[in-house]
Amino acid sequence: GQCAAHCPTGAIVENDETATVWEALQNPDKYCTVQIAPSVRVALGEEFGYPPGTNLTKRIYAALRRVGFKAVFDTNFSADLTIMEEASEFVERFAHGKGSLPLITSCCPAWTDYMEKYHHDFVDNFSTAKSPQQMLGVMAKTYFSEKMGVDPATHYQVSIMPCTAKKYELERTGEMFASGYQDVDVTLTTRELACLIKQSGLVFDELPEEEADSLLGEYTGAGTIFGATGGVMEAALRTGYFLVTGENLSPDAMSIHPVRGLEGVKEAEIDIKGAKVRVAVAHGMANVSKVLERVRRARERGEEIPYHFIEVMACPGGCVGGGGQPYGISDAVRQKRMEGLYQEDQDISIRCSHDNPEIKRIYTDFLGAPLSEKSEKLLHTKYKARKLYQK
Ligand code: SF4
């Protein structure tokens, strides 16, 4: 498409799917819904002349409704859902000895692909929780469709992601079709969303501020910081602490500063009522290998593992620095986009995933509990060793 030709040689562009989405939006037999990822909201503005880090969530919702989506959801909601499942998994492994440690996050598809090919001795350490993109999709086609009387066969889910690898995650394994329908039908990058808005003729600056649609739209500070390196870990520790102690961390302790920022490997030790949880956060593949090497060495020597929980993101900075974001990335830009997310976490009244009212409701009305049979079926996946050139 015309908009995708940012790269001067045309060599580095995603497979532009804006035309596919327009076609779906104009098809009267399709019920089109959409989700936006955490880091999209603080980067899209750069395509419209705003400084990096400007949080445009509510105006993006308005734009998506006006291009024709029937309901606008937020991946921040399902980031909270991912945390419920993943923190529960962590507590099972850490506090009840069920499963291997360290637990390693798996919401970045570039990382999961890399691990399955190059580090598959860690397959059992992966969190089986699906990524927020996939969780939102499957809940849209099951829970939301059921409540709203939408035929899931006509439900067409679009995700707006900071990431080109997210396009391939859609068909990663059979679990991405666990409900009988594909969780998410198509992914657009942040850049493609900018194109979609420009192609629509909407004047972005003049759009009002709107809210997301209910059932899959409400989110917490923990959900929004998923877009920055260290954010998933921080969110998981807030809920892990609650699951073990029955109490929330104090508002000050809830901001876990050692896991924030652009240092390549970040480490922290969190005290959960006397139990010490050692965590590491790595972003950028070279840093990831360093952390995994430390774990391997300890295993080989029969020493205590250096970490109980590891967060990995393939892109430096995490998704704020993703390959589908507006061009012109630098550490200064990554920093600004991250600040936009941490600011939102600070400003929002609910900062823990388990306190999100819509998350409570989805468990009471539909899923039962984290790691229930239904949650396992719809919200979890599998990993395996793959050969280098195997899908
Ligand atoms: Fe995609 Fe990069 Fe985020 Fe991984 S870290 S999910 S590759 S944008």
C-alpha cells in the first residue's frame, strides 16, 4: 500500500494488510472488533506530529469506531488477564513446587520462536499463558460473542500491535484456534493503523476522546506497563504478591523501580512475606542469552538457580521499541514512550490486574478461576523444540 513505503528502498516493510481490514469493515456479513496493544497508544501520535510518549488512547478508540469497528477493546484488559494466569502459574511453581523454575514469560512471539529454535532446553520453563493479543481474541469470540448474541463465525477480530512478529503468532499452534475459531484474524502494526486513519480521511486532531467497549475494555496500571521492558514482571509481581499474602503491596512498593529502564539486564529481589523471589528482566536477544547462560551454568553445577522468574522481550526497550512502531527509534524515543506508560500507571486508580472489575467479572461469569479447565483450554498454549527451518 501507499502508506507502507516509508523505507527508502522499500526493503523493510511489513506485509501491508490495511486493504484486508478495509474489505472486512465493508463486508456487511462480518462483525468487526478491534484491540490495541499497550505500547501503541504512546507511539501512534508520532505519525500525526505529537511528541513520543503522548498517550492518545481515547482518541484512538474514537478513530477505530469511526472507521467502522462495532466494538473497540483494549489489549491492556487482556494483559491483566495474562497476569492472572501467569502469576497463578508462578505461585504454583514457586510456592507449591508444581513445575519447573525459573518461570519465563512467553508473550513476545519473536522470543518464543527464538527459544524453540535455539534454547529449547527451556521449553518447560515457559509460561503456558497465551499472550494478551491471543487472550483478547479468544475472549472476544467466546465470552463477548455469547453475552452480546454475536455469531462467532461472523466475528472478525483485528489487533493493532507494535510488532511484525505478532502477525505470525496468529497461526502459531493449534491452540490459537482452541474455541473453534481463530483467536485473532489479522494484525496491523502501529504504522498500518496510522495509514488506516489517514486513508479514512479522518482528521485525527479533531477526534473526541471516547471510552473502550465494556466486557473487554477496562484496564489497570499493571496492564498498561506491559508495553515497556520490565512491565510484565512488575505486573506479575503485584499480583503474585497478592495471591500469596492476600494483601496488596503498598502503593510505593508497587512501583518496582529496579526492573524499569533501559539497562540490558535488570535484576531484583522481592520479599514476599519472608520468601525471596529473585527475578531478571532481559530485552534484546544478546542480553537474553546472558541470562539463560547463568541459569544453564547453575543447573550444570547443581547450584541453586539464580532466578525464579525471568521476563524476556526481543526488542530493546520492549514493545515500545517494537518493529511495527513509527520509524526513527532511539533510546531517547524509547524512554519517552516508556514514560508515557509509567505515567498512566501512576495516574490510574487501579494498579493491580486482580483488582480490575471486568477481570473479576470474566472469572465469575465465564472462566471460573485462573488455571481452571476452561482457562487452560482457551487461554494456554504449548511450546516445543523446532528445527531451524520448520514452521
Ligand atoms: Fe513484538 Fe518486540 Fe514486543 Fe516482542 S518485544 S512482542 S517482538 S514488539
